[in-house]
Amino acid sequence: MSALDAAAGPDTLSRADLVLCCLPLLFCAGYLAGAVAFGTRVAAVAVAAAACWPVVADACLLHPPGAE
């Protein structure tokens, strides 16, 4: 394997890669929705956290790293 092949990355994404990609996007979308709906930062962070907890619970409890 050459250095160029290694830099290209894997051909498929793992479940953990998808979780790590989705969490920031989901948090930003939840924060935006909370800020628009409630107008305060505290409520926006609460909405964003509530939007992210199912993904975190799935990644940590139902499909923990190392179980694959």
C-alpha cells in the first residue's frame, strides 16, 4: 500500500463515522430550531441536547465502540 492509497481513506464508512458526522449537524440544527422557537440560548442548547441524545444513546449503549 502506497502513502497515496492510505491518504485516500477507507472505501466505506463505519457506524461510528456516521455518528461523528451527524452529531454536529444535528446539534446545529437543534440549536437553530430552539433559538428561533424560544429566543434564549439556554432553551436553544436544551433543544439541541435533546435532539442529540438519541444518537449518543444509540452509539454508546446500543452499539458501543468495540462491539463491532
